[in-house]
Amino acid sequence: MHEQTARLDGLTVLVARPADQADALCALIEQAGGRVLRLPLFEIAPVADLTAAVRRLQVARSFDRWLFTSSNAVRHAAELLLPPWPPLAAVGAVTAAALAGLTGTSVLAPQDGDGAEALLRHPALRDIAGQRHLIVTGEQTLPLLEAGLRARKAEVEVLAVYRRVAIDHAPEQIAELLGQANFAIIPSGEALARLAALTPPAAQPRLQALQLAVPSPRVVETARILGFVHQPLLPQRVTDAAYLEVLSRHRPGHSLNA
């Protein structure tokens, strides 16, 4: 799809990203003619024990590679210990761009898609037996990347440098926003579960009928478990432009051959 055909005229999109990470995406939606409803469900905060996190990063400077699971991890790690860092890897394009911009070095990233599984398919991570790897992430991270590296006999440590803090919203506010939205961009399974928990009973049918756009098959499965009617949309890459494209291609009245 050419950029000029990615239009969202007449659509209202609920964006559930943290407030400080939603601006660029919301601007793209509005530039494409859409209307944005912001509903941050979590805020991103540093971990409680910053001294311990700094100490572990300092020790890990001798490791073979650091692997980052999000741009949040990049930002919070840099606040604890500035580069230079060991060779770097990222689970997706956005995280890789954040690392490259910060360090000015090349970053190992998936060649086909985004996520831990895609990164584990990279040829550079096949023969890593005996290497020491640090996964830089948030609290309550998924174990897939760690398990995949350990299965290849790498020595792996996991360090959380940030945490998600839930934000409360009044049930009537949630119901009002759901009544206006055509689509919702949900950044994680945790955010989707939080939205479902905050939605009052009378608005649950509207929530479950909402068309979602989500970053990974894991969140698609969460939506299935929670009873959503429509198959969530998966962008080709987890980027703002890819979200815009997938919403544009699936808006009512749009031909998928356009």
C-alpha cells in the first residue's frame, strides 16, 4: 500500500498505549483522517531497586550480547548505565532503531517479522553455546526468549529495568469511549486484560465486538480467551506505519485490492 492511500477517514481509533509512547502513532492516525481516543492502561516506571539494576548492568558489560525486548527497556537501561555496551540484539524494528540511535552501533534484529521467535530464527543466534547473554526487559517478561537461548546452551541472565503500573479509569469513561470507537490498538495482552477488567458489564458486548489491532499472536490468543468476536489484526511489523496500513486496509468499505 502506498502511503497516500492509507486513509482512516471517518474512523475512531482507541489507542491504549502508555501516554508517553502514543504521540507519534496518534499523530499518524489523525493525519490519515482518523479520530483518536487515548486510553493509557499502564504507565511505565523504573524498577524499585535501581542500585541493584545498575550493578548488574555493570557486571554484564563483559557479556557476549545484550538482548532488548522493547524500546522501554532501551530507555530505562540508558538511564541506569550509558553506553558503550556489548554487542546488541533487539526483538523488533522499533527496539532496534532505539538501540542504534542511542549507541550508534549495528544491532542484530529479526529478518522476518518481530518478536522473540523471529529473533531466535536469526542465524547469528544458532551457535551460541557457552556465550553469556543478558536479556534487558521489564518485569513479568515472557520466558520464550530466555528458554530459546538456554536451549542452545547459552548462559542467560534476565534483568528487568522497568515495570508497568496500572492506571485506574472510571467504568462510565470506559463505556463512553467504547461506544465511540471503531478500532482499538492494544499494545499487549496485559493491556487487553486490563481493559476487559475495567469495562462495566453493560459495555462488555461492545468491547467484545470491537475490532482490535495487536502486536503479536500471543495477544490474538488473549483476545480469543476473552471472547472477542473478530479476529484481531496483526500488522506486518510492530511499527506505527504498519498499524496505520492494517487499519486502512480493513476499514469498512475499503477494497483489499486497493
